[in-house]
Amino acid sequence: MEIALFILIVVAVFVIKAVKVVPQQNSWVVERLGRFHAALLPGLNIVVPFVDRVAYRHLLKEVPLDVPSQVCITKDNTQLQVDGVLYFQVTDPKLASYGTSDYVMAITQLAQTTLRSAIGKMELDKTFEEREHINTAVVAALDEAASSWGVKVLRYEIKDLTPPREILHAMQAQITAEREKRALIAASEGRKQEQINIATGEREAFIQRSEGEKQSQINMAQGEAEAIKAVAEATAEAIRKVAEAIELPGGINAVNLKVAEKYVGAFANVAKEGTTLILPNNLADMGSMIATAMTVIKGQK
């Protein structure tokens, strides 16, 4: 009975040692008598008890690694406190086990040295603008070195860049001065545009006024011409009417009467308007003067 119980215990221990269940996204490295034998895949695996042993266990998921903060010196001799986060994944369990004693430490140290080298090639202002370039440079350097460690470096991200307090104050003052400069330039540009708009408006107003005056003068000239034309046509019509009236019976007698009235009226007006009166020497012979006027009228006819 005791022997059977002993055998049962031995068998149970043997089974426990022989059966290995590997979780998903994991890989176990098995050594047989101290040498690499196999990398167990997820699921149920059988090994030789007391001959095979699980030497390393690797997680195949993407792993975020916090890179410790460090002081980097830029090209213009400015200190920067830089920290970041690295994402990597084990792709070859065998190389991850035997390629380096501690691939996590190796990746961390290489990330720090590569970051210091990348920042040392840039000036302070460029480090804030070229974060993507720095991240790419770190990933390229790490991925090349980590390939022999069975590790794939996926990406690196700088979490924070912190210059010294004095540099921060100087940068803030520079930013303030730059904003004030832009504000002054914008204000001067606004005043310049305002003056341009005013000058343009005055010029266009002057042109409009001159065009209006020109058109007004043209209209006045055309009106005066039309008026002169109308007066001339009316005068011509009046003369024509007079000529037609003279041709009628008694027309000459009417003309004689009209001339006599004009003659007498002219002397009457001269007597009213002036203090000196000049009279012709044959004033008494008014009839002869009227006859002379009628002779002229008949001659024109």
C-alpha cells in the first residue's frame, strides 16, 4: 500500500513536471541539461522532467518602458531635463534570453545615450520643434541594436522637455517681446491701410466731383445752346411774321405808326434816364425821319 502511494506520488510529480501550460502571448524558453532546447508556444506543452527546465519566461505583448529622466546638453550649451517612454516587443525569445543579460536595461541605457546624442546636435529652440525627429532618431538607433537581442523597438515618445528656470524666464520674455512686436507691426499696418483707404476714398470722391462738375458744365452749355437756338428761332419766326404782316393791306401804314411810336418813345426814355439831352437838329421834321425809315424798310424788302 505504501509502495503504491509512493508510486502514485512520483507519477503525479512526474506529470506536473512534464506538463507545461503556456499562457497566450507568452513564450517560455526550455533548456535541456543546461543548453537551449526549445521555445514553448502558448498552450499545452510536454517536457522531460528533471532533464528540461524552463529557464526564461517572456511576454510577447507590446510593453511600455518608462525611460528615466536625464539631463541633456544642447548644441548651444543649454541643459534640458528630458524624460520619455519607450514601446518594445519581444520577437525572438531565444535571442531575448541569450543575446543580452538584461535586454530591458540595455534598451533603457541605449535610449538615454541616443537621446543625449540627438539633442546635442540641436539648439534649444530646435529641440521643441523637432520632437518627431528626435523620436525617429532614437527608434532607428534602438531598433538596429535591439535586433540582436530579439526585441523590436516600436516607438519612442518624449514626455517632457524642461529647461532651467532662468531659461524659461528668458524664453517667456522673448515670447512676450515677440508678441508685442507683432502687435505693433499689426497696428502700424492697420494705420497704413487706414491712410491708404482714406487717400483712395478722397481721390475717388474728387474724381466723382470733377466728373459731376464736368457733366454739369456740359449740361449748362447744352442748355444755353438750346436756349440761344430757341431765341434765334423765335426771333426768326417773329421777323417772318412781321414780313408777312407788312405784305397785307395796310401793313405799311402800321409800320409807319410803329416806327413813329418807337421814335417818340426813345426820346422820352432819354429824357427820363439822363441829365444831358442830345437831340437831332431836324427834330421838328419828324415826318421826314419816319419817311426815311420806311424807305429803308422798303429797300430791305
